[in-house]
Amino acid sequence: MHKWIMSGVFFAACALAIVLMFTLPGKEEVAKEAKPTMPQVTMDAGQAEALVKANCITCHGDQLQGGMGPSLQKIGSQDDVEKIYTTIVKGKSGGMPSFKDKLKDEEIANIAMWLAEKK
């Protein structure tokens, strides 16, 4: 009787594994979801600066010198515009929140382009 129960559990586990193999997303799909696509916009430095002052200075300082968050004064020499955009959209573990629900994609792209010029 004990063998029948164990073989039933084994069969159920195998069936579940097969179902999961065909329903879980593959590496390509996960990678595609992980990196948001930056929209094409024309940079408006005034708007970007106003958005940064309204959303970022609490953590990054009024001169982007850092504080609770890192300095962004020379972020363009460390990261390209795509990486900056992705960081703003998704946030970062350790305290950087996601802004995808607070700002429009075009606003985030504008900020990323403005920050990428900080070298």
C-alpha cells in the first residue's frame, strides 16, 4: 500500500513538472520583460530639471550631490541613457523606488536623457 502512495506522489510531481515546463516563461521572455523600452523624445532640459526637482531632490539632493541616494552629478559618465531610464522605471533594490506609476514614460525618458549629459 505504501508503494502505491509513493508512486502516486511521484507521478503527480512529474506531471506538475511537465506542466510547468510548458507554461513558465523562457529566458528570452523574462529578459524582454526585464528591460523596458525607452520612447523616442526630444530632450527638454527645463522640463527635466523641474521633474527632477519635484521628484528626486529628496533623496539625491537639490544639486544632485547625493544624500540618502547617490550623487547624480556625474551619472552620465557611469551609466548610459538606457540604463538610467531602466533604473528610473524599475527602481533599484536598496531604496530607489520605481517611478513608472508616478511619471509618464516620456517624462522618464526626458529625465534620463538630461541625467545622461551629466558627466
